[in-house]
Amino acid sequence: MPKDESVDFPILRAETAFEGKIWNIERESFDYNGSVLTREFVAHPGAVAILAIDDLQRVLLIRQYRHPVRKYLWEIPAGLTDIPGEPRLEAAKRELMEETGYVASDWTRLQDFMTTPGGNDEVITIYLARGLKHVGHDLELDGEEVDMISQWFPLEEALASVLASEIQSPSAVVGIMAAAHRLGVKPKA
């Protein structure tokens, strides 16, 4: 069975090429089996995402504008793990509440994945949240979150949208496919 393997090649030189608000661009030179290679990559704090499923097997998706791709995307609730010392599960609970006003009584780690390992060290942990209750929130949203909406969709419809490339947000794609596989759900024809 294939399995990714961690390797620590000796770092010969490391510097921050660009310091940003959320992430930095790092430049590292390393010894790769006797050759010196230099690579630049986004150093990312990581993130969590939540696939919230209700008792009717519907998933909670949010529609949010993403400027780099100039699209409104249907996504699952998610956020950065940028609070020092905060466990990933607590970050997921916080993000679900902040973005949707829901809390969940049942949490399961669903899937970990790397978004773009050729140029970014971001790892996202997706949690499956069940036992949902809407408690509301009074957070003041700003930026692209101002016109964010949330909506419930049957998991089988969301899976069909993923397979038709109508939903392209990586967290939503991975989360919906992993949940559908785990729950034995087939796409709606």
C-alpha cells in the first residue's frame, strides 16, 4: 500500500523572501542527494475545515468570494490555525461557530491533505461534524465574508457537483468525497 514518507534533507541556507500578512515566502537551499537545490514556497500556518452533516445527510456549504480565482466558490467552513497553542479540533469548533453559527456535539477527524505541496507547505485537517445545533453568532464579518451565505445541500447532490467540477474548492472536494465514501453515498444522477 503506498504511503507518503517524511524526509529531512540538510538545509544549507534559509531566508524569508517575502513577509506577508498571513503567510510568508521562504527560500531554502538544501542538499538533495549531493546536489544543491534552491526552492521557494509559501510557509503557511495550516488550516482546518469542517464537513457539517445534519440528520437528513445534507452538508452545510458556504458561498464566498475568492479574489485570486475571481469566483464565488461553494466551500465548507474553514479557517487558519493561526492561534498559537490552539488544538486543531478547537480551531475547527471555533470556525464552524464563527462562519455559520452552528455548534456540533459529535466530531470525527475525516481527512488530512496538502493543498499544493509543490509550492506550499499548507496542511488542512477536515473534521466531520454531526449533532448540529444553530446557536447564532454576533460576529462582525468583514472583507469577503460580508456577503457570505450558507446553505444546506443533500450530500449526494454535493458529490455530483464535485464530480462534475462544479465545486472546485479543495477542502470541499476532499471533504465531500471522503464523507460520501465513509457513508456509502453515491452521486445523484
